[in-house]
Amino acid sequence: MSTQTHYQFKPYNVGRWIVWSLFALVMLLAPMLFTSSLSHTMLSQMGIAIIVCLSYNMLLGQGGMLSFGHAVYSGMGSFLAIHTLNLVSKGNWPIPVSLIPIVGGLSSMVLAVVLGWVTTKKAATPFAMITLGIGELVWAMSLMFPEFFGGEGGVSGNRVAGGKPFGITFGPQIQLYYLIAVYTFICTALMFAFTRTPLGRMLNAVRDNPERVEFVGYDTQKVRYIAFVLAAFFAGISGGLAALNFEIVTSEVVGGPRSGAYLLFTFLGGATFFFGPIIGAILMVLAFVLLSELTKAWLLYLGLVFLFMVMYAPGGVASLIMMNLRVAAFGKLRQLWVSYLALAVTALIVLVGAAAMIEMVYHLQLNAALGPELRFMGATLNAKGLNSWFGAGFVMLTGLFLFEVTRRQFVREWDAIQEYIEKEIKRREAL
């Protein structure tokens, strides 16, 4: 009986090649389009934030592990990287500056090997509480051991050190940006590849149904533990890049607010989609750099955005994009553009009215010595005047009424389109 060998060739995923090529092209051309020093600094911070948010999503989105202490691993990567940089500057270690982020990643991975086994003993709420406790412990240690953590002043360094191959000193921000861009692309590709491995798939199974995973013979703790260690490695790389970018590391990088920022913006971007944390990382830099300069109430605005996203779009920005791509795939998106425009305009009216009142409150609390008047969107408001408060309240309430009317009309149109899509899917399946 003769046997015949059959060869099967898996076709290339053209769409995936296009997406990754565009991702690389955007990072390559971005500093050429935005040429100011502030733009280069923000782009560098976005690359760092993308890595750390994606590493956090390995825990939250892919493994269902809510961590309140992820900054421990990105922060310790920063501290080990800055100490390594100082050793390189003194000529003690012949390590290229471009490889220092890997030192940060490896050091964080070793720390996760030690702490991760205890951390991943439990899942769900106990896991979150353990990470919170470890985070607070490390933050307290950062104030107790100034020899390593540098005390309140932190540890500073100089990235223009070691050899200078091809004249690259990493002194100019543009040179450091492209180093960060290379790390961002490689780390993003590796973390995406992880989601396609059997371990990545098993991590999703542990997230969705750990009892069934145990029943088929897998150790759920080992799966969580390995994912935890890998996430710490990538977080350490982001911390090492941050140390090179800022050339100073303080105890703030291991604090609870930093871990909270990772959680908040990963959620806002969309933890259930791989590209969601990338969106969240970009939003994080824009909020910390731009929004914080525009208003002192930026944390309040950020909290309100997070509140409304949890209530109305728990899947994050990525889920909104994917829902509309589904509608566009069936050729129905053009029917919604008028409703989207109306929602945007009415929401902007609500925002203007609410923001005017918020800014007046903050002006009375923080800038009372400057007088009652303040400038807001080109207009002069009197924080102690009835007319300004009445006008702001009227604008907000009017916007709320118009927004609710528009929202109800949009819901009717959206439900009709979803019903059509479901019928079309069933029709196609029947063919």
C-alpha cells in the first residue's frame, strides 16, 4: 500500500502584513512630521507607554489578572537600568547604552520570578490585593533605602556614555526616539506573537474558565506565573527606556498612582483587544503632558471620562472602533454619520458648560488671590458672578437635553442596523 505525501501551504495573512508595515512606517515617519523637541519627547514617551501598557494587558486583558502593583516591575527596571548606566559611565561595565533596557527587563524578570510565585498563588480579588500589598511594600522600601533608590532626589545618570558606534551618542532626542521605536516595534511584535502561542491561548482559557483548565490537567498557577514573569520582563524594558529618556529615576515610578495609571489607560484603550492598550498609551501621554498643562482640573476630567467609559463603553475605545468596523463591513456606516455628528456637537455643548463651572470652582479654590475673573475658551467668566454660573448651567442643561434627544434617535438607528446585520449573517450562512 503506497503512501502519498501531501503538502499544504498556509497563505500569507496580507492584512496582518499591511498593519505591521503601517505600524513601522508610522513610527519611522512620525518625528519627520512632528519636528519640535516637545513632539519628539512626547513620541518617545508614547513608545515607552505602549510597551508597559501592552505588558500590563498580558495580565489584565489576556489573563484576567487585575494588578495594582505593575509599576513595581517597570519601576525596578528603571532603577536597575539607571544604576547600570552609571556603571557604564564610570567605565566599570562595557555594555552598550542601547542594551541597557534589556538589563532593566532581565532584572524585573528576576524580581518577578521571586515575587510572582507568591503573587499568583491566588486569582481574582486575592491576586489584586497581593499585588497592592507588594506595591505598597516596595514603595515604602524606596523611602527606607536611599542608598539604592536615591531618597527624595532619586538617582540621575547621563545617557551619553560608553562607545559611540556610527557617531550615535543618544544625546539628541531624535536618536533616542529611534532606539525607543525599535524596542517598541520588537516588543509589540513579541507580545502579539505570545497571544498566538499555546501558552497564550491557555492563558485566555485560565481567564475564562479556570475550573475546566484544571479539569483537563493544566496547572492554572503555573500558567499565570509564566505570564506574570513575561509581563514583568517587558515592563522592565519600558522602565529601562524611561531611565534613558529622563536620565533620572525617583521613587514615584514604583508608587501606586503609576500602577493606577497603567490600569486606567489600558482599560480606556480596550483591554479585550490587542491594539487597545496602544490607544490607551497614547491617551496617557496626551493626558499627562498636554491636558495637565491646559487645566489644573485635569485629573477630575480624567476621572469623569473613566466613569462614563465604564458605564457606556466597558470595552474601551477599541471596542467602539471594532463595532463601527463591523457596521462598515455591511455598508451601513454612512447612515450614521449625521447621528454621530449630532452626538459630537451636543456632547461638546455639555462639556463646555460643565467645564466652565469646574474651572470657576477651581479658580475660587486655588486662584482666589488673582481676583474673581478668569479666561475660559476666549471668554471672561466671573467666578463670583451669578450671570457666569447661570450661563454655564444653562449651556450644560441645554446640551444635556439635546444630547438625550439625539442619543435616543441614534439608539433607534443603531438597533435597526444591528437587526439588519444579524438577518444578513443568517442569510449568508443559509446559502
